[in-house]
Amino acid sequence: MKAAVIESVGRAVVTEVPDPTPGPREVVVEVAACGLCGTDLHILQGEFAPKLPIVPGHEFAGEVVGVGAQVTEVAVGDRVAVDPSLYCYECHYCRSGHNNMCERWAAIGVTTAGGAAQYAVAPVANCVKLPEHVRTQDAALVEPLSCAVRGYDVLKSQLGAHVLIYGSGTMGLMMLELAKRTGAASVDVVDINPARLETARRLGVSGTAGNADELDRPQGWELVVDATGNAAAIQDGLGRVAKAGTFLQFGVADYATRVEIDPYRIYNQEITITGSMAVLHSYERAAELFAAGVLDPEVFISDRLPLTEYPKALEQFAAGVGRKIVVVP
């Protein structure tokens, strides 16, 4: 089969690889679409993935075309979205309910072959059936949405909060859509990319700006979310949190990224700084929200490229052009 392969740091190709075969409790999925994510860029840079080469792609959905001998939950022909999370369920963190902190953490498309291919293998427990009205090629959005749902689990958002989001790429826009549905009094979005801010305005936002100084909230925001991973945005956002407010590090920063904090202000104003990593008990809820129409795929997916153009898709994503880019095998 054809698959994208990150062969070494900075090098991605599309080539032929062996077809996958399912284990007893696994299925083979014919991939309908696979989304690109900041994690894929980190893998390309030599971060996250323990070893290369790797077939990337942790955001994907498709049709089941093969099942293992012990699989009864799904059948050939079922359409599924796939949670890429692979936990050991044995370590301290798994046993205490923090599976995304698993000491043996792994993920399809990060540590094992992923969905940037014609076919991918996944545990049956990771597959969520899609209702008839959901298009398979759109359901690659369920995984990033599940990360956003996890983010709001961490935030424990209160009714009437004023929310500031840095970044109006896919993840920032998903956080915007969830903020609107969790009782926010206002949602403002900051981004240096005017085209992306236009999408935020299209979705309905209280205010947009290239710099938070342009927004009128001198007392700050109760909830500040960084969806960029950019040091300058993070540093600025930390200073925008209102008294007793919360800053969520949601964007994936490079390992070397550093910012300064003001410990006295954190103490004196009772500011919470927290993070949200990947998926935790949120994938099926995201699938339910997606089926209920919380996101419009035509707004969120800006580019659908053939799998053969995966290297080009990575370059486009890295350049910040478009919103969610998916490859179609």
C-alpha cells in the first residue's frame, strides 16, 4: 500500500509499505481522510516519536475492511473514527485515571504506524462507529475535537466567563466553538494572521485582534487559552489573566520554548496555570458532539489533498496556510 513516511528528521516521502494485518483484537481501517497536526511537525523535527522512520497520522477515520479473530464489536463495512491513544492500563497513572500521562504512553501515528496511508490498524476498543449522517472523510476532525474537549475538562469553565484565545488555527477555532457552548459571556481571539481571524469572525466571536492591546478588557480575562505553542503568545497571555483566572497551555510548544512567570502575582491574584495534553476520556464525547453538529467541516477543513502530496501538505501546514489540512488516500 501507499503511505507517507517520515524517514528521518526533516524528510517525509510517500512510498510503498507492507499492508497491515490485524491482531486478535484489532481491525484494519481503509482510511478515508487523515488530518495533519502540529504533532506531525514535531515528529518531522525529531521530537515526540521515539524512533524513525514512522508512518504518521493520528487523526483519521475510515471503513473497516478487516477484523481480528476476537473482534465482535465492529464488522467489515462499518465506518469508524479512531482514537489514536495507546495506554498500558497498568502503570501508576493509568490506574489512577490519568491515562494520558501513561508511563508507557504510545499513539497510533506517533509510536506506531498511523493513518497517513491507504490502510491503518487499530485496536477495536479505539474505534467509534459513525452515524449515517456523518461523512467519513469529515470524521478526521473528531480526534482534534477530543483534545479540545479535554482542554475544557481541565478548564472547568464557569458560566459567564470572559475567554481570550491565542491562535485561530484549527485548535483555537475548536476552543472558540466550545467556549460559545459552555456559557462564555464573551470570546475574543488574537492571531497575527488576518486570514485566520476572518474565519473566527465567520464563526461568531466577540472580538478579534492582532494584539490583545487592541481589545477592551483592562481587568483581563477569566480564561486565557494558548492554542499556538508560540513563546511570545504564551508570554503575553500569561499577563492577560484576570484575578482568580486560569491560563491553559493548550498549544504544543517546542521542547526548548521558555517563558517567564511572576510568582508573586500568581500567589497574590490566585491565578491558575494549567495544561491539557492530548485525549483523556474525551474521544467518544467528541464523536457525539461532532455528530450533533458542533463543528461545520466545510469551515474547518480548508484543504483536501491526495496522499501523494503529503510532503507538500506538511510544508503548507508549517507555513500556516489554511486551517485543517487533510490528506485523502
